[in-house]
Amino acid sequence: MRRAAGIADRSRPRSLTPAALPLLLGLALTACASSPAWREPAAVTPPVRERPPTSVPSPPRLEPSSPGAYRVPVASLKGWSADDHRAALSAFRLGCRAARSPALRQTCRAAEGVEARDDTAARMFFEHHFQAEVLPGEGVLTGYFAPVYPASHRRVGAFTAPVRPPPPSGQLVDVRMSVAQAPSPRPSTPSIERPDTTDRTIAAASPSPPPPLNPAPTVSASLNLASLERPVNDPVADLLDRPSTVSPVPLDPTGAGQVTPAPSGRDDAPPLVVRVRMKEADRATIDQAPTDGIITWMRPEDLFFMQIQGSGVLVFPEGERLRAAYAGDNGKPFVGIARPMIRDGLLPVTGASGDGIRRWLATHAGDAAEAVMQKNPRYVFFRLGTDNGAEPQGAAGIPLPAGRAIAMDSSHHDFGSLYWIDAEAPTLSGATAQYHRLAVDLDTGGAIRGPIRADLYFGTGDEAGREAGRVKHVLHLARLVPIDGDLSEERDAAAASPRGR
């Protein structure tokens, strides 16, 4: 109690005499000069993670997907402001069904809330949610379409080409050739038909001497024209490609596709029959196969072009319409016929468009046209179904939006990805000067090869076909890369605020 009272007493002020005031004042000034003033300690708070300001978000640090690629703002793309962004947004939403990457799927969810009829809103969506990754180098842009062709359920008149479904894997077809043209049989192979590991059999009336070491190549026997005509990129004409340095093998004037030169000293040798799988044979061989069970027939030049396009609509005299959908091919490389036609003087350089080639084939229907078409060994099979008026589906399993879907090389690009097409310098007469637009990767094709290569789908019918047949432009590509979700949200918030506007 006393100690407590003492403390209480020290805190109570006492009266001072006048004589003590100067002494106390001096001591107080000395103490203030020798020690700092006491301050209330600051409250301790946990550290706060700083976020970048919403007005100027930093772009994500992403590694370029291709060496030499670089990123620019989407709004800086050539021709960007003139594009139809509403149509581009509609195509992007459709392609979202094929999107695989998490970043792209997240951006697809953001697209659901954009007003589709507002071009400004659509444009701002792309600018806020994507960066443009400009791919190095240049390539080729071509066009394709879903043709509409007349057809018949019977072989009659000009309808002489069967529309074939995929053959069973075990179905064989016979190819007749001379001794020198036939592949060499194994030593143990008897003179009767006997399958070997190559799925080919040799049938002969008597044993024959082995062929020369370098027998003359044939369309039907070699089943591979890669050494005869260098495959090109364009399904119709690739004038930008270097001409082939290999001379073509002359074809038989009958159009059967066999090489005409006979081996020296063997003119009287009996012909051999080589049996090959029909599913792996070349065009010339399949054209000669039996047509049992075929219910649909087309004009040969129309079927040839439908095989290039990969699908089509068939219209019958009774008014029935069927859609022919791609159902596989024979695995042979595509060989363009435009360059050989130009080289042989059949077409002028400026006339190798789709329309020009089609007119020539129709005018020279028969042996001459067959000989030209058989320079391309690739053969496409089809399945027939009801035509419901919708656009055909691409390889991604999604209906192709006309003017906004592209076929690309699937070894370099992913379905559902968004690209900016910058295509100029056309090489075919009557072509549109340039194409600047957003497009979605929804398809592929055997002739579409390389990282800077695209085939633009134009729709169904003759008008689409006329434009597609004139497209052969120098192409530059930019891939639209989704921006990180947080930054995209911040950009949207900044755009919606008065300051952001």
C-alpha cells in the first residue's frame, strides 16, 4: 500500500518555489537536446500483394510458339479496323467447341457475354482478350468450297464416273502389266497366285526371268507418283511452287494409265496380273475397278473436283439432294495437274484457275481428260447422306462458317485456334486483290502442308466456287494468343470505366 501510494504521489504535481524555476528549466532543455522525443509505435500489419494498375495492365510473358515469331497488339494488324468483327465473333464462338487449351476455353467463356450484334463490342473483345503473334515467313492462301453437282442414280449419258464408298480393307483389284513392269516376285513364289507380306500376288502362265534392276515406272504398278510429279500445295494450281525437275512418264493414249514403252525383247511375253488392295491403289487403278453396287454417278470432271474439295451436294433429276461427305482416301500424295497442263501447252499460265481447268476437262472429256486427271494418284471415297441445307462439317466435326473457316496443317496448328489472314499479291486473273480477316482453324487436307499455309472455305455453290477458284495469294499469318484471364478481366474493367474510355 505504501509503495502504491508512493507511485501515486510521484504522478501528482507539486508546487515549486520561484528560486527553483530557472534550475529546472535548464535541466529540461538539456534533456531534450540529448534524447529523441518519444513516439507512439506504428501498428504492425501483414504485407499486401500489389496488383498492377488496371488502367495499364502488363501483357503476359509468353514464349513464342515458333522461332522468330513476335507479338503485337491486335489493333495494329493490317486491315483490322475494316473487318466484320461480328462475323468473326460468331465464327470464334462456333470454333470454341473444338478448343482444347485451358486459356482458349477460358476466353471462350468470356465471349458468351459479348453482344453479338454490336461490332464495337466484338472488336473490343478481341483486342482485350488476345495478342497477335505474327508467325515468321510467308506462304500460300488458297480457297475451297462445297460444290453442287448434277448426278444420276444410273450410268447414263455423261454420268460415267461412279461415286465410290470406302472399300473393305481386304478388297483387291487386278492390274495388268508387262513382265518388265511388274514387281519382282520372291524366289519361293510359285507360278500360281500366292499372297506375300506386301499384299500383292503375281499370276503368270510360266516362270519369268527377273525384271531389270531399274524397270520403267508405271502409274498402276508403282502406285506412287511422288517421283514423277512433285506434290504441290494447291489443290487446283500452285504456280508459286518450283517446277518439277523430273520428266513425266508418257501415258497410254487409251487413257488407261499404263506406260506405253514395251520392254526390249519381251514383246511376246504374256501379261501378268498384279493384285493390290483397292483401298491403297492409285486413281488409274481404282477407275478401272468393277462398279458393282454403285448407285450414284457423276460426270468425271465433277467427281475429280469434288474429290479435291472433299465434299459436295449432289442434285438428281427428280429433285432429290444428297450430301457427299469425305469418307477416306487411298493415302497417295496429291499431285497438282495445273503445272503439267501449263507445261504441256494445254493451258496458258494465267488460265490455270479452277474454272479454266474445269472447262478444259469438260471440253476434252474422254481419254484426254482421263489421262490428265490420272496424273494425280490421290483418290477420295465418299459417304452419302441427306442434305439438310447446312454447311458441311470440317475435320474438327463442326459446320464450316463460310468465309471464316480455314483448313490448315494439323501438325502445326490446333483446331479452334484463331488466326489473322493477311493475304495479298494474287497470281490468278480475276482474283480479289487482298484478304484481311479473322478465321478459325476447323479443317485440314492432304494438300495443306506447312506452318504458313491456309485454305479458306467460301461456302456452298457456284458463286462460292468461282471465288475459291481464283484464290492464290501470298500469305502472312498471325495467331491470336489468349491473354491471361486476370489481365483480360482488368482490361475489360478499364474499358468499362469512364477513365478507360
